[in-house]
Amino acid sequence: MKFKFLILSVFLSLMSCKEEIPSMKQKIFFEKHYINMAWLPQSSGYLIDSLGNVLEFKWVEVFHEWFEPDSTGYISSTNMDKNISYCQTINYHINADTLKLYVSKIYAASKGKISKPQMQMADFGDIRYSAFIYDEKTNRYKEVLIKLYGDLMSNNSTREAEEIYQWMNRVGK
């Protein structure tokens, strides 16, 4: 009887975690987004898709509405698709093993504590490093904040978030 209970407990715990583990079915795993509204508004960065493509976007005097996660940390699949449509070039390609390595760190990073944003600079703008976990049931992406750098600074407390941040800083260089 105890053995059956143990098997059932393991099975249920795996099912409950499944929703939070990134799925290779999702379109976008990572985003680096620089935005500065001081002087001349500008926005640039990249998205990394499930095939390892680094999709670049850049514009000055922002005419596009870039869709950010809502106050609960989610962005709809429809709005993510609109963001993808703003990307104009494939800047760089991540090999499958490297992509898999960093995608595997997203779940642990999602468990980190996020520090309160602290004002650090003025007129620099902000660079937001994010990872995403797709929720198939609601057709939305949950943002996992990796780091916010610039006028405001905020950090994710996990080692995995720091590893993702260091890697994202090297992408395309």
C-alpha cells in the first residue's frame, strides 16, 4: 500500500510541475529588450525562438506597440506573435545543444526571488532579460525575469538566472 501511495505521489508531483517546465512546442524562449524613451525614443533587442534563431528587432521613434507581459507576468500567444512579426532579420543561430542547456535552466530561474527595482542611472534606458514558460492551457507565456539593467536595476536570485544572463549577453558576439 505504501508503495502505491509513493508512486501516486511522484506521478502527481510530476504532473503539477509539467505546466511550469518550458515546452519545446513554444515559439519563443528568451528576449533581450533595450528601450530608452529619453531624447529620441528607441527600442531594440532580440527574441530567441524554439529553433535557435535569434530574431532581431530595432527601431527609432517607436511606432510599433511592443507587447509586454501584463501585471500578472503573462503575455498572450497572440501578442507574442505580434512581437515576433516586428522582427526583421535572423541575426544569429544558437545550436540545438546550447539552446537545450539554457532552456533547461528556465524552470529553476522561475523559482528565484526578484529584487526590488533600484534606481541606478538616468537617461540610459533599460535592458530587460527575460525567459518564458508557455502555458498550453491558457495559451499564454509566463515571463521569468532574468535581470533588469539600466536606469532601474533588478536581479533574479538564482544561479541559473545569472548563467542565462551571462549567456544572453554573449549571444551574437
